[in-house]
Amino acid sequence: MKSSIPLTTRPENTLFAEGDVFVLFGELFGRGYATGLVEAAKAAGMTLVGITVGRRDDAGALRALTAEELAEAEAGLGGRIVNVPLMAGFDMDAPEDAPEGGATPTQMLAGMTLDNWQDYKLDWAAVARCREAGTARFRAALDEALAQIDALIPEGRNVFFAHTMAGGLPRVKAFMAIANRIYKGRGARHLPSQALIDSDLGKLILQNFDDVTANSFGHLLKQSAPLRARVEAGGGQVRYTAYGYHGTRVLIGDAYRWQTYTSYTQGYAKMRLERHAGAAWAEGVKATVFNCPEIRTNSSDVFAGIELSLLPLLQALRKEGGGAGRNAGVEALWQHCEALLKEGVTLDSVLARVQDYLSDPLMQRYFDFEKWPMQNGPEQVERTVGTSQEIVALHRDRKALISDVLSQHVLDATGQLIFAAASAPEGPVLWLDHDVLARQMIASGAFAPVA
């Protein structure tokens, strides 16, 4: 793939209606992309079904939800939860033939510290056996869960599978300190992301990312084939979506141009996710990865500066809304965001700083689509983290940021776009850029044009 493939027009839902079934293949958390898609499914009157990744007991064993946990999860979703633990990844799995208490990858990392992590070595044959065990466990649980899901789908109804699984960081005490130095460290505290990729810890993380973020989607596509055949034989249709990230086209100057956050370690798994969708599409299965814009979420907050790519959405809203002062809702949002800044600081001045950052020749070197995901460098991190901290400092309250306000709007708009686009998808991989996002936000009714 030489360049991104943007969704260029606002789609309309032409398939899903009341009584159809929406399956959330992942858990619902606050400040996560899935919330917008779930709301779109509810608005269409679909029956909601969810799954759980399960929970770990005190000994680390995977278990189903308790009755209390299940009731809370179902209330949060607004639908039935299939209570079969579907924890993807293998960082907490031991080989099937290992004696009780056999070492998991997480236990293998027990001796890792901030001082020795780059030289810390793993037994890769043992890791491979753990991965085989984790994959076998997940696939067996998936068959069990799909059988229960199939029983909840009435004859003749359409089905929407929304894959939302991502992540896979092992629970290592030293990791957050390592991550802070890689993604936020400046000057003498900076650690290059390439050091993580080259280490055994990094190699393990990449494998686990693959299994959680990407291969779980591949297993879903393959193992739901009997369910899909049954639904289609009864006159229904099945769609699959997944959340990706692969950079975003945002306004840089007067044009929408592709840019990205660097370094995005999950990028390798996100590209594998795209390949799973492409393989399914080639076999006639309507599976689409939607690459979504940068926002602030619980999981993205470790990536300092990722919110810088979000702020130009305000300029995109004015552009798509006909210009400054032409759309009452856009102007109200603009004023609301400006009110979050310290006295004497204008939104125009903040956005000018962001434009300087995105246009900087130093940053432009990292906006190379064919080399994505690139590893970071000390000068780039200094520019990214420094600009981020400068802009945060211009707010009245560090806990009330413009990026938080915009993130919620993006969650809603992307959910609406994905839901509608999935009814008649254009291909296996699509990008939701700031232009179509702004048009969706305006058309959704939240922003009314000035009379």
C-alpha cells in the first residue's frame, strides 16, 4: 500500500434495522472508540450482544464474570453478555503440558528491571509453547462463545460484528518506567523506541500485540464461518469491522495531508489487522478495518503529543462548514474550546503553534506513509513532547483540555460513520480523516448553519 485510502463521502445506513443483531467483540470501556459505534447501533434499534475477556483471580487464572460483574457489564452495554472468557494474547499462559505453576511469559520477565531490560533474555522456545497454549485457549473459548451468539440471532436477521480488541502489554513492573522514557523522555531521559523493538521485551510485546489486536480478528473471521453461512442462508447479511490506526489526513496549511504520531509501537499489529481484513475480503467476506483519527483515550495517554494531530479538527470544521462564522455550532464549539484556555490566550494562537509543529521539516521527515511505523528520535521527541507540554500549560486546568472535548465528538462521529459505511463497505481498509469527520459532525445535527 503506497498511500491511505480515505472514506470520501458520508455514507448512509442501508442495511441494519430494528431486530438485527450487533455483536461487540470486545469489552466496553469509557473514553474508548467503541462507545460511539454502540450508540449508533442502539439508535438503529439493533439487539446488542457483547462478550467478555474475563477476569484474573488472585492466582492469575482466567475466570468468567461473577453474577455481579455480569449484571454491571450488561447494564453498561444495554444488552446480553456471553460470559465466556475471551482474553486474547498469551502473556499469562503456560504451556499445556507444563506442571502446575509453569512459567508464563509474564513470570519469565519477573527479574527484569529498569537497569537490565535491554540485555534481558527470554527462552524463545518456551515463549512459543506459551503462545501455542494461549492461541488454543482463545480459539476453544471462541467456538463456545460463537455457539451461544449464534443461538441469539433470529432467522433472517442481519449481523454486525464489531471487533474492538487491542493492546497486549505484559504486566511488568518496570514497563511503565521504560515506556515513559521512550514516549515522553526528553534530553538525558530519552530512550529511543528502536531500543525497545530490538530487545527481547519488545519482541515479546510485538507478538502479544499481534495476537490481541490482529489475530483475534482473524480467528473471529474464520471461526464464525458456520454462523455466517447460516445467517446468509436465511436471507441475512453479516458485516465485520475493526478499529485501526495508520495515521490521519489533517489540515496542514490549506490542504488535508497525511501525518502520524511517532512512534506508534502497535503499528505493526495494526497493519496485520489490515491484512486479515484484506484476506477475508478477497474471499467475499465483508470485513473492513477503519483507521481512525488520533484522540485521547485511557490507552493512548502514554503517547505524549498524540493529541496534537487532533487539534486541527477545529480548522477542518470551519473549512467544511463554509468558513469562519458560517456555522453556529462550529462557532459555539470554537468558543467553548477557547474558554478552556488561560486569560489572554487565543485559540488561533494555539492552532498556529500546532500548524508550526506539523509543518516543521523535522516532523515532515516522520510523515512518510511507506515507512510507517517509524521509530522516534531525540529531536523529534523533544519537538513532539515539548509542543504538547507547552499547549497543555496554556489551559486553565490540566484536567480540562481542548483535546478531551474534541475526542468525545470524534468518538460519536466515527461511530456514526463506521456504522453507516459497514452496511455497504467500499473495501477492506478505509481511513476516517478530518474532512469526512468534520462533515459528519456538522451533518449529524449538532452543528446548525447560521441563518
